[in-house]
Amino acid sequence: MIGIALIREDPEAVKRAVARKGEPTDAVDRVFEADARRRAIEAEVNELRAQRNAGNRQVGELMRTGQRDDVAALKTHMAELSAQIDGLDAELSEVERSLEREMLLIPNLPHESVPNGTGPDDNPLVRAWGEPRPADGTPPHWEIAERLRLFDLERGAKVAGSGFILYTGAGARLQRALIGLMLEMAQLAGYLELWTPLLVNPASGRGTGQLPDKEGQMYAVERDDLYLIPTAEVPVTNVYRDEILDAADLPINHAAYTPCFRREAGAAGKDTRGLLRVHQFDKVEMVKFVRPETSYNELEALTVNAEAVLQALELPYRVVERCTADVGFAQAKGYDLEAWSPGVQKWLEVSSCSNYADFQARRMNVRFRPGPDTPTELVHTLNGSGLGMSRTYAALLETHLQPDGTIRVPEALQPHFGAGSIG
């Protein structure tokens, strides 16, 4: 979440920044009013406690001087003060709970460099790599996969429902090979691999901003008050919740492979063929914990790390900067990497690389101490897919389809899959 000081000092500036994202601004007003009421109650309680403390001292003095009649009246007044304090404390607790709920509804403020826009069509192109395969009659990946028996959509749906994929034979091996290559490249780029839980508690979901903003997109295990992870970002970033990190250890870079689970509520009919929009998919995630003054340089480095995987897979792609309406609830700035899908004739988002600034760190209370005698500061957190597997898989099948119907295995992938082709 953002700092309360920003709202306290200039609520109108915060509302303008929130509006740039196309988000409602009414929570800012409610936070400003609740914060003002909280401070007023605290001031009143402090004054009443000061009066009670002075009264306690006066009672002692009256007892020593034998003025017992005055003591009884003073004690009655003290009891009245205590009752007022108890009532205000109860009101303060409710105001603080309301304030916390409202603070969670305010999105991160976009960095000043983020371009204005109303949706993905306004995302400016940053750079492109490779020559997209022309529209030469390349079939979509689901037709290629059916012919080569790489995955089985019908049996996956029978087991779990639509949007759950059953990979088979060489298709399963290809999925495993992609995971291995991506983890290897992350390790070579300086990321320490983690193997995380696939379920998280509500505190973890709130820490990274999935809760309450994206609760409807998450699979909940209500009996145990747990959630299936929508991305490894959630468990990996929460590893250091409520910790003070050693400044000498920054930046901390982690990578993790996990299955990811998303309900995709409201997405019916939107690019649902094949692997384009599924409820369970695999992903290698890269997460950074960095000093605030380096975080935007770290975002550029993170994006380059993700691009390197696409280049290794020989997949033409482009990098677009997400505009204000597309940058996301919790992000301050971000890029999307889109691989060309010649069979579908679309650019497919295969990675999002984002800087959250101190938004997640404030929710999770992750800090570092710059020096031995300095106060702690919030770290900045970043993450990016390196890469999302299902759409990368789709682009690979379509891009490397050969005239004889086989799939060429890119050289970088061969140590994990095997030399030659698929089919």
C-alpha cells in the first residue's frame, strides 16, 4: 500500500495519480477523513489520560493531607475520565480497522514516466527482436499439438474441467524442458532458486496485493483459509515478510518454478482456444528485493533477463511499456513481453516485468537498514515471468513448425529436451 503521509500531505495529488490508472478515488477521501478522525481521537485520549494522571497524583496528595471528602469527589471524576477513555479507545480501534481496509483499496501510484492511456492498445512499443513468421498458413498450436499428440484438451477437461491441460509424451517432455532451461538461465543470471509452497495464507495474498484486489481470480481452500497461488510472486516475495534485511545482501534475486492457478473469472469467450487462457499453467518467476535508488535500473535488468529466454528459444518478440490503465493495481511501472504467434496471428503476452516500488514492502513490512546507526527503510520489490509457459509453448510450436510437420527444437533447449525435432 502507499504511505499514509502522501494522503495526509496532499490528498488531491494522490487522487490525480490514482485517476491516471482509471481507478476510483473515493477511497482516498475516506482514508483522509479516517486518518483525521484517528489523530483527533488520539489527541483527545492523550489529553484525558494526562488529566487522569494528574488526578491520580492529586488523590495521593489529598490522602497525605487528610482531605478525604475531596478524595471521594475526585475519584468519581477519575472514573468518568476512565469511561470516556475506554469509549474513545473502542472508537479508535474501529477507525483503525476501517482505515486499514480502505488503505488496501488504494492502488499503487504510477511512476511519473508511465505513459497515459486507456487500455492495452495505448501501450507504446519499446523495442522488438527477431523477424515474425509471416501469415503462411501456419496452423494454430492446438491443431499442431493434436496431430503430434502433445497434449489432450478433452481428457484434461474430463479430469478437472475446461482450461486444465493434460500434456502427453513428447509434449510433457517439452514442458519439462522449458522449465529446466528457464531455471538454468535464471541461475546463470544470478537468481537463487527457491521451491515454494503452492498454497498461501491470506496475509501472503494481502502482502503482494492479490487480496483484496484479485480475490475473485484466486482459487480458495475455504476450510483451511488458504489460497492456491496465482503466481510464484506471492510465496517468494512473502519469504521476507516482517524481516529487516542486511543492506549488504541487497539486491536479493530469487527464481522459482511453480504451477499457477487462476479462475479467470469473466474471461469466457476471450482467447480460450488451446493454451491461450487456462486455469492452471506453469511459470518460472523472477523476484528482486532492492534498494529504492536502484529499483528502476533493476527493472530494466529484469526485463533483459526475461528477453534472454525468448532469444534463446528463437522466438520473435516485442517489448511494450504498460500505460497507466494497464500497469496494474499494485505496480508502479512495468513492461510486457509479447511473443509472435504465427498460427493465431497475434502477439501473446508471455512475461510481465514490474516494479512495485515500496507498495508490497509496506504491506509486508520488509525493510533494510542502510547503515549501522540509521533508521530502517522499506525495500523495493520487483518481479517478472521468465517465462509464462503455456503461451511460450504455443508460440514455440507455431514458430518452429517445419514443412514436414515436425517441430524444430531450438539449440538452447536441446540439452533439456534432446537433439532433433518433435514429431
